[in-house]
Amino acid sequence: MSNATYPFDRTAYLLVDPYNDFLADKGKVYPHIEPIAEQVGLLDNLRTLDRAVRACGIQVVIVPHRRWEKGDYESWDHPTPNQCKIMHGHHFARGEWGGEWHPDFAPKDGDIIAQEHWGSSGFANTDLDLRLKQKGITHVIVVGLLANTCIESTARYASELGYHVTLVRDATAAFKPEMMHAAHELNGPTFAHAIVTTDELVAALAQAGA
């Protein structure tokens, strides 16, 4: 359990890639993460956190991956392996069901929707840092998918920019247990200020609001 505290007016909850393809039963990617998602209780934990942060008045920020469109990456000099997978699999396709928000995690009034990120980091080549700073945000809680790619990259980039970073180990998932282990036991401790469970974070928020 971390001793981190969360000033509600300076904390943002970054929900990364809440698309149907990632979170819905019939999504293109969900079957690959389903064993770990079920093991950690991903969907229920994300629902719990959504209620908790909104009750505290914490700023919710949707951090979306680039929705695939015809022609994406095809003329690039060196797309990454993940970008090649998206190109061939048409993940999060714009205008298709898989590229729509999962209904439980769709943006609400007052939420920020950052520009879509082409790579793994929600900060690189987007307006996310600018928009957080314009809100006076100093602390970020990073959840969503995938633990060892977009979550790690976004959270690591946040720490480089000077934010206080919290990872929630059961509010994410990955393709393999080894990837989850690396994200939270090996890599996360090198940059995250707190690595907690959903229950621990909810308790910390309740204490901060008491």
C-alpha cells in the first residue's frame, strides 16, 4: 500500500484506449487479454474506479489510440511492430464498432478527450500534457490497456514530464502474465511513485476526502 495522497483538484484519471476492441467480448483484441482481464477483474475494477474518481471530482481524461483508417502506416518508412499489427488487424477502426468507446467507459460531460496517439505514449505528439497543465494537474492515475505498452509508455512519459504517477495493477491487462509482471514488478518501480490495487486506491481517495 502506498502512502501517496491525491489532491482532488490537481489529480487526473487517465483512461487509456477504452475501445470495444479492447474491452468488449467480441472485440478484436479482448480474446487475447481475456484470461488476465478475468483474473484481475479488469472490467469491474475499471467500473469501480470510474465511480470513485467521479465522486471525488477528479478530472477524467480519455487517452485514445489512433483509430485505424485505410492507408495508415502503409507508406511509413519504419512503422513499429505494434503499428504493423494494427495495420494488418484493423484494430480500433474509425467508423466501426471496434473503434467506438466501450459503453461503460464512454466520455461524459466535463471529461477531456486527448488527441489520439500513434504510438504507445499518450503524451508523444498529442495535446495531453498541455491540457493537463492548463487544468493545474500534478498527479496522474494511469489505467487501461495494455499494461506493458501504452500504460507503461504513457506513465513513464508522465514521470519524465514531472507528474506524480500512480499505476493500478488490477485496472489493466496484457497478453501474458510475464508482461504484467514486467510492467508492475520490474519496470513500474523505476518510474511510478505508487503502484496500487483498485481497493487500495479507492481507500486512499476516501481518506483524502475525509
